Amino acid sequence: MKAITLRNLPPELTRIIRQKADEQHASINKVVISLLEKSVGVRRKKGEVTLHHDLDALAGTWTREEAAAFNRALTRQRAIDPDLWRR
């Protein structure tokens, strides 16, 4: 089958598809095919790379203060307790 026509797509679905296309710098057609493949469990052709964007929404969202607080917490967790390492 070469083409499918979809009618009466809900506005929210249309908005999400367009948003995904913009985020992925892909055509609406490619995004819809990708979504259909994922929903039915079809794998891509051998050798094709699947890009995952699971954490993209989090990247670059912290303020400098939040990042500094996170780094301070990591520093405390990475501290070595000398009493635990005595023999």
C-alpha cells in the first residue's frame, strides 16, 4: 500500500504530530510512519539507526543555581568515608 488518507484527525493529535515533526526536523509523513511502526511493533530496516529522544525535554532546563545544587549533592555522595575503607 503506497498511500493512506486520514480524515477528521482530532486537533490535539494534529498538533502533537506537527510538534514531533518540528522537534525531529522530519516531515509529517515520516513522523506518522514512525509512530505507526512503534505502535504495532514493526522494526525498521536492518542497518537503520533509531534515535531516541526520551530525555530531550530535560536537557538544558536547569537554572545555574539548580545545576550547582545538584553538583554539590553529587560531591557529598562521592565523598569517601575513611572508616569504611580501613582494614
